[in-house]
Amino acid sequence: MKFEGSTFIVTGGASGLGESTARALHGAGANVVIADLNVEQGEKLAGELGARAAFNRTNVADEADAKAAVDLAVARFGGLQGLVNCAGIGNAGKVLGKDGPQPLADFSLSIQINLVGTFNMIRLAAEAMSKGEAQADGERGVIVNTASVAAYEGQVGQAAYAASKGGIVSMTLPVARELSRFGIRVVTIAPGLFITPMMRALPPEVQKSLGENTPFPQRLGEPDEFAKLVLAIVDNVMLNGETIRLDGAVRLAAR
């Protein structure tokens, strides 16, 4: 997929992994729609990037919001060629804690935002992509999702989070197979321990300790390193139907 002249929606694009991805795609020559609930940060970033960027306030699990983001991309830039799903939450809780069973609403919230929200954006973006003109190899679009290494090694307290991210991993191949007839690729990234707004809220000594759990390099991942992998996926048409761990060989312990 070429960058120049192509349009990408980045959910969660106002901060963290999404912001770095939006900046990287824009820097490579693409048009970018930043889809996020944070209006202040989203509008600020779109304004900074300029004419080839736009912002849409988006709850990814809401059908109308997701459709509005897709419609904005098509109306403003003439079509849609890419979607990068970075929006998500990381709430934690034990299935059976000292206060009793985990509230069902907490589990449902993780599934609704992380998994249902990802699927909601995929289905609506794919429709718009399918109507575009094919590029080299008949390619019309590329979708990059964000899972987590917790999909494979969820820790105590991560049942909801791991389930939501595991669902993203599991649907990657069947969705890629289905959308192949339209020339649309689907790839998922499973990041390890990365510097995100949630991670930055932890004390520096905790961040350092977590980073040292990674075999090499012994540090937390940088958002720019996630964005570089997104660019590589977009650029390489043979990457399809796969989940790529981006984790420095870390394997999460039980706790």
C-alpha cells in the first residue's frame, strides 16, 4: 500500500501508540483521520499536522461514531485505504477478589471497547475500502489491529483484558481470509511492555522495573517503535492474516 495519497483512520490517535502512528503515517505522506474521545488532544494534533489531517470524536464501540469517522475520511480525502485500531482500555480486576466476584460490567466494558470496538471499526472501514480503486497487486486497503502479549500470557487480574485482546488475535485470520477478495489485508500487532499514558502514570522506579523484565532491550518499548512496525506492515503486501509480537522476547509472569 502506498502512503502518498492514501487515507488512514487511526483510532486512539490522540495519544500514546495511536498518536505516534498518526504522526508516522502523516510523515510518510498519508492523509490521517484521528478518531478519539479526547477532543482537546485530537483537535490539537490535527491542527498541528495540518491540511492532510482531520479529527473526529469517536467512541469506537458506537456505530454512529464509527460511521462518522469513516464518512469523514471519504468526504474529506476522497476515499479510505487504511485503518489502524489503537483505541482500548486496560482495566484490571480479579475474578474472585476479597470483595467477591468481579462485577460483570467491568468484564463487559473491556470486551465492548477493545473487541467489539475493534470489530465495529473493521466492518465499516472495510466497506469503504472495498469501493476504492485497486493499487499494486489489486490491493485496496490494509487494517492493523492492536492486541497485547496478554492475549497469550494474561496475568492474574487480566481475565477481561486478556479475553478482549485474545479475541482480536483470533479474528485476525478469518477476517483477513474473508476480505482478501476485496484486496484488503488484516494484520495484528501484539505489543509487550510499552510506554503509554497508563504506563507514564506509574512511578519511575516501577516503569524501570517493568522494563527490566524484557530480555532485550531491557526497557519499555517506545511508541515510535510501534509506529515503525505499522509502516512496515502497510508497505509490505505479503504481510497478511498474522499477529506479530512486538515485545523484546518478554513473556509475562503469572503476577
